Amino acid sequence: MPKQNCVGMKGLVYETSVLDADEGICFCGYSIPEYQQLLPKAPGRAEPLPEGLFWLLVTGQVPTDEQVNWLSKEWAKRAALPSHVVTMLDNFPTNLHPMSQFSAAITALNSESSFAQAYSEGVNKAKYWWEFVYEDSMDLIAKLPCVAAKIYRNLYREGSSIGAIDSSLDWSHNFTNMLGYRDATFTELMRLYLTIHSDHEGGNMSAHTSHLVGSALSDPYRSFSAAMKGLKEMGGEVSDEAMRDYIWNTLKSGRVVPGYGHAVLRKTDPRYTCQQEFAFKHLPDDPMFKLVHQLYKIVPNVLLEQGKAKNPWPNVDAHSGVLLQYYGMTEMNYYTVLFGVSRALGVLAQLIWSRALGFPLERPKSMSTNGLMTLVGANNSGKDEVSKEEGGEGKEEQKGEVEGRGMHKMQYTYEKKGLCWI
């Protein structure tokens, strides 16, 4: 198939966020610096509360402190896990990856789905479906920190209890308490992390998967679980010259530098920038942060010198790990679970919008390789063309019979015409 497939092709309607090549991600029209200023914060703290961002994504309006406080209490009220999910998590083997446990638990929470029950009872879709999706989404977001914390405690803290939800605390604060972290600055980091990773418009794997499965009228639990199943499962001082050599060796071996470059952005990812600012404020002398900052000064110049990168600047993934490591969360296999808790805010907000707006089933048209060849003007007679162009029969004719079918024929034709091919 063509090398770029559908990358960058506009084909989705997505309400909650838009990725701009220059501004970065914008949530309902607000950039990261803008919403950091506007959204409510915990008393005496600087980072926006994720509850405020979810309110913005669902309503399009910046919430008041009172509205965010209500949402914190509402999620605390809905947070308890059903006993069968707790039992399932407690019985998973310790060698089962945390993301596998996370997605399985989300699927099992489908037993609590208001939407699934309403759908089975034939509730009128035009008037009510979005309300049941809203209720399920609220319940799921409320329960995700409990699921994630239970997995963390079982795998890394000898199965110790996650404790009880405190209705006087915000969502992030309850989450870090259940994980077993009591550092107030780590809770601030979690508020930052959970907001900046929440949404990234509609074409990425997790958002698109949730939208696709939801368009088939699966409930939010099954839709979000499907999105989580696609996420990848995630490990002394050095001179500038040694680092530069290492980067060049990485590039020359055909690999990429993780955390650098982006399919859309053409400048430093604002999500990287706000994490960098957090690090300068709270851990400026940390050796790992110094290493990350050193990479920031060196890698873009190397990528520009190489001449292949449209965007040599760092993205969000180049920084988040070092912050978690600093506060003691060193279990890198678990990091994707944190991402999943955050991403629920965005994709479930969009799922509410999708049902409220009555978006139909997503059902694109496919075509065969021969059909694609016809579309690009590359179709022909297969065996006869190969025999004629190669000037002979026998082995060349036998080769043509193979290349005249499906993928083999398409690969041969693309190579003859100098087109890209994977």
C-alpha cells in the first residue's frame, strides 16, 4: 500500500480538541498555557484540576470553583468497585502486564453499564442515549483510579490496601493517596500529567478506536477498553560529544530518537514545555532532568543536520518519565496505565458528544489491491505485461503469473513505476 496510508487525511469530526501545527493541542479552543491560567486549581496549588478540564471538554465552558468541587465529590461518590472486579484483579498472576489487567478490568465493569441496559430495553435513541453514555462515562472515570491503584498495589506493593476514597479531596489527590504517595508535589505532578495527556484530537489510535467501537453502539466500558488494548506496553553524567555520537549511531542504524518529532507539530510540544517548567521549579538539580535538558539542547541540532526530520523538537514523551522517576514511581511498565487514566477524560467526553450529536456507525469503504492499482492508474494485464517487458518466456512468464496476483503484482508494478511501497 502507499507508504503514508491515511496519515494526515482529514476524515473525522472530533469536538473536544484540535491539534495545531504551531500552537499544539487546543482543548475546546484553549491552548495549554491558556487553560493552565483559566481552570480551577486546588487551594494553594498551581496546576489545573483534571475535573475542570473534563467539564470544559463536555460543556465547552470554563467551570467555576464550585462546579469543579461538585465534580470531585461526584466522582468520589461513584468510585467504589464491584466485588467481582476486585476479586478478578486480586487473582491475576503477577506476570500479567499491568495494561492487560487494566483493560480487562474496564471490560468487566461493563456489568455496571446504564447504556447497555437501556439499549437492551429499547430506549429511544434520539432522546436519551447520550444521557446513559454520560452516566457510564462519569462512573468509569470515577472508578479508573481505583482500578489503576489496585493494580499498582498488587504488583509493586505486595497487595497492600488502596484505602478509602476521601470525598473532601480532588480526583488526583485521591489517586496518589491510593497509590501510596503522600508527597504534595507528586500530587501536583499528577494533576499536570492527567490534564496534558487527556486528549489529542480524534485520529490517534486510542481516540479513534474508542470512537469507532462506540459508533457501533457499544457502551463506554467496552469502547474505552478497546482503546486501551491498542496502547504499547512500556526502561552517570555524559559529555555532549558522547551524547551526540550516541544519537548519530542511533539514527545511522535506522532507528529514531524516542520522544523527538511529531506527525503534526512543527515546534516543541507545549506538553513538553509545561513539564520542563515543572521540573525547573521543583527538581532543577536532578541528574536525570539535567540529562533530559541536555538532550533538548543536542537532539534537534543533530536531526536538523541529518536533514530528514520535518519537526526535530521534543514531544510529551521525552519528559514525563523523568518526573515520575524523581518522585519514586520507577515501575516503567506501569506508566501506560497512568496514560490510560488520563486519556479517559478526552475520549469519554467525545463519546458523550458523539451520541448527543447522533453520529452514525463509522463504516469506511475498502478496496482490493487490484482496485487500488486501478485507482492510481497502475493496473494492467499481469502475466502478459511481465513477459513482454522482460522480453522472454519460461521463468519470466512463471514469475509474471505470480506477480500478476494481488500483493505480488502490486509490489512489482509499484517498483517498476518508482512509487513508494511497504
